[in-house]
Amino acid sequence: KLLARFGRERLLTGDDDFDGQWIVEAEDPFFVQKLVSAELKYKLAERPLRSMEIRIEPQKVYISIPSVPSDEAGYDYFIDTVMLILQRVL
């Protein structure tokens, strides 16, 4: 109801586990199917990125996580995931 109030619709990817953990809002459901690949689902399921927020707007991409990764491996994982998202968007 809250999403509908703001004029957005929650889209389901067809993956019940993913849809239960993540909220995907978009105007273009075909773009969501392109973006939310099996590889991206796998990366988002990893502990460091469980609270990642991704907003894609015309000419802008916002990607944020609530805390700074605690080690170099966490940074690398975040950067790999961001690059995967950008490859699908561009």
C-alpha cells in the first residue's frame, strides 16, 4: 500500500526467495528482468550487501550500503557488484 501511495509498483522477479528479501520498484518490468540476473541475485545474497540500495534514474545511478566494509575483501565485493550493475545498465 505504501508503494502504491507514492505511485510505484512492486515488481516480482519470479524468484520467491529473492522477492521475499528485496523490494524492486520500477516503471519498466523488462529492465528489471535484465538487471536482476542470477549473478546479481547471488551477489546481493551475500552478507555484506544485504542492505544495499540501488536507484536507477535517467542519467543517474545511486548505489549505497549502510556501512563501510570492514576489510579489503568487503570493498572488493562491493566494487564487483557495482560493476556488475553498471554493465547491465549501460
